[in-house]
Amino acid sequence: SKLLAEVVQTSLKKHLEGVNRGVKQANFAVLRGARMPAVVIESGFLTHPEEGQVVLQAKHRAAVIESLIEAIEAFDKAPADAKPTPPVAQRSP
């Protein structure tokens, strides 16, 4: 969901320091077939010499969790007409 991704990105920007790489859309295998709004989040890169150290800190993880909680609550409060309609489940005969 583009709306969910934007809400999550806004919250992550607010709570975390670092480079904002923005929201990207692609045909990610881990999201394909999701029956609800879904996003992939990258909150840092372990392979980066400096960022990798930050990602390991409890303070960083707590900020990520706080960001996600805030984003989910904001998304839940968004008007229904702004959210995508979940696909109808297909039942086999």
C-alpha cells in the first residue's frame, strides 16, 4: 500500500537519523500476494561500517519500534476511502 509506505516513511524520518532513501515501489516477492497493506522496511544496513554499529544498538531498535507503532496507528485512523480495498478471497469449488 502506497499510503501505508508513506505513513511508515514519515514516521521513520521523524524518529531515526540517517539517509532518507524515500519510498520505492516494485514487485517484491515477499509482498506478492499479500491480502492486506504490506511494506518492506529497511531501518539500516549492517554492512555499512558506521550504520551497522547503530543498527545493533537497543536505542535504534526502540526508535524503529516506536516509529512502526506510530505509523500503524496513523494508518488505522486514515479515512477508509484513502486505504486500498483488500482483494476478495477466491474459494475453490
